[in-house]
Amino acid sequence: MKNVTCLVLLLCSCALGPPFFADAEANEADVFLEAKKSEFQKIPIWIMGFADSELRQQDDAGIGGQVNAILKADLRRTHVFEVLERATATLPLSQAGCRRKAAIAQAKESTAPLVTWGRIGRKDGKLSMEACVYEGGETDVIAVGKRYAHTRGPMTMRLLRLMVHRWADELVSHYTGDPGIAQTKIIYVSEDQAGRRDLFVMDYDGYGPKRVTSNPKLSLMPNWSPDRRSVVYTTYRRNNQEIVWLELGKGKRRILVPPETLNMTPTVSPNGRWLAYASAKDSAKQGNSDIFMMNMRTEKKKPLTNHVSAELSPTWSPDGRELAFTSDRTGRPQIYIMRADGSHVRRLTFDGRYNAAPAWSPRGDWIAYVCRVPGYGLKLCRISPDGKRRVQMTNGPPNEIDDSPSWAPNGRHLVFSSSRGDGGQGPNHIYMIHYDGTGLEQLTKGGIHHSSPAWSPFSE
């Protein structure tokens, strides 16, 4: 029977150190490597340039270049667009906006399938941005034109980035029908020099990390509410764990599960009515946890599992009808699925001796998880909910441990923590990756240890 310490290690995989069962035999079943092509051809797009407008002041000379750089990075991350490597122009827009003939002529002459351009400037300290996209063809057609304006407060880099992110998301939405992710956020755990772990929120690309908790002990395992206004997380009081609801805008805290015992891995249902979490409330089980569900309005709790094993890390299906979770009821941690009332439990993973930390895609088509792969160690895999398709998403040396996958709300990107870099000896950082395993990007910089990322839903 595993003790509480081992239970936490199973939960956190590599957040608090190497997980137990990490020494499984090397002859376990291999993870299937799928050679998967993109679902569609990327759309070539040329960023013709976002010039400083005729409203520019002397210190505005670099704004257009900053817009170009931010937009290029946003569009590349989408995996929808192929950003053409061409020089940017400095063609300003007149009062005709996107209909100016000179700009359209230059876009047409480029022969690029899509061309985007605009102007950015300030007047009386207020920021204004106009953006256009042109579809190549015989007619002078402007596919989309938008104007963003800020009327209160000074111009800041965060405001500039928000306007550019909105334009990037507009392009994704127009050409795919799906919302873009450039305006989403990521919450994660960061450790300071004193060993204290608090929650931070940053933009989807790692910009502007901001501390949102200040706990003398530990704040761990955050997850978002469906409306993106609040988060749930685990913290410590009197050497036990409590689950807390935090309103980010107001800073208000509400204790959902009091610190009676080991309480962890909280997650809110897609409709916001239920909280699923793991708890070792039954002391007769010697510290091993079960999955519980709590009514968010009445705070009434009920167990969903009752097994002499460690069961934790629940994750909701997009329709809220099912939960995937981790259990070692067969002697090794594996992924299981059950209905939201605790019935019809079925085992999902069979290959490999360590499969944990499931995360259900918002599209419902995949469940990402931490898998132990012979020759690779702990990496990220994904499996279809029917168990018929299984794909290894990350690779690298065995001492580079990948952990805590979380899906972007578009179901096409993931964020995770990893010890990769410096031969696996460096600090844990947060990384982004496309679901096909491409586009790896480190998001956090510096610091001692960054872990347990959770990607926000789309804003309301």
C-alpha cells in the first residue's frame, strides 16, 4: 500500500520530483508513433507591414515594427498560416483605410494568397490600430477590415499586444471558423528562491507573468473555471490540503474543501456546476485517495470511486458526462474513464506501466497524458477516448521529464512542464506544443521551478 508521499508523487509526476514506478522494466510495450500529416494545407500570408500612421509622434517610430513582430509570431503559432518571409513595407494608410488603392495594388502585385497590413499610431496618448487582409485574385476584394481603438489610459505594451492578438484571432476565425487562442491565458506554479510556490498567470505566449497568490507555504495544481474569471487550486493549512476558489479580478477566496486530509487535483465541470477532485477522506484506506464530486452551489459532496488504490487527477469530457482519471488499482498507474455519476468505469490505457495525469481535449477527440516510453522516459502521449488510437507527442532523453499536459481551448495546442534543457538538469519550465508534436516553444524564463500549467478557456 502506498503512503501519502507516494500518492503526491503519482499526482505531480515530476512537479515534486521523479514519480514512483519510474523504474519499470525496459521491455514494456512501446508507444505507437504515428506519422500524421497536417489536416489541411497552411495558408500562405504576407505581412506587408503595419506602418506608423500619419498621427505618429516622434517617439512612435518603432510601433509598426513591434506590431509586425508580434503578429508574425501569433500567426506562426496557429499552424493555420504559413508566414511568408518577405520584407515588410512602410506604406501608410489614408482616410480611405483598407480601401486605399495604392495598398491594394501593392498587395495584388505581391501575388501572395493573403496579404495583411495596416497602421498603428497615437494621438493625445490614445492608441489606434487599423488592420486589413486582402485575398489575391482578379478583383480588389478586402476580405476583412477592422479598427481597434483605446480611449482611456496611456498606451502600454500590453495594450499594443492585445490589439495585435485580437487581429490574429480575427484572421484565424475568418479562415477556419474556430476562435483563435492569442488572447488566452496560462496559469502555473512558480517556485522562488525561498522554496515558496505561488500561482502566476501569463499570456498564452509567456508574456507578462503576474503573481496571483501569496502563500507562506504552497499553492499547487491550479485549474480554471469555465468563465475564465476564477481558478481552483490546492493549498496547505495545518499540514493538510484544502481546495480554494479564487476570483482573479477581485482577489476573493472561498474554501471549497476544508483541510481535513489530503485534497488535490480540483477541476470544474464545463457547465460550472460541479467540482471533481481527489481526496483521502477515508482514513481506513491509509491515505490513498478517491475521486469526489461537489455541488458548487450547495457544497454537498459525494464519492465517485471507492477503491483500495490511489485514484486522482480527474478531467471532464467536454460535454460533462464523463470523467477520465488516474488509478493504480491494477498495481501500476493507468488511465480510466467513468460516467460523471461514478458508474461504468472502464480502463483506457493498457500499453506501458506508467500512464497518468490525463487531460481531455476541448474537442473531445483526444485525452493527453504522461506516459512512460522505453528509451525516452516520461513523455506526453494522447489517446482517443475509445482507446483505438494512441500517439506519442514528445520525445527526448529519459532524464528530460515531461509532465502536466493541458489543452488550449481550440484543442490543437497543449502546454506542459518539462525538465528538458541542460541535459535534463536545468529548472523545470513551461512549454507549448502543437498536438502533432511540432512547434515546441519554451514560455517561461528564469526562475527556479515552473510546473502544473493550465490553459484558460476562451473569454466570455
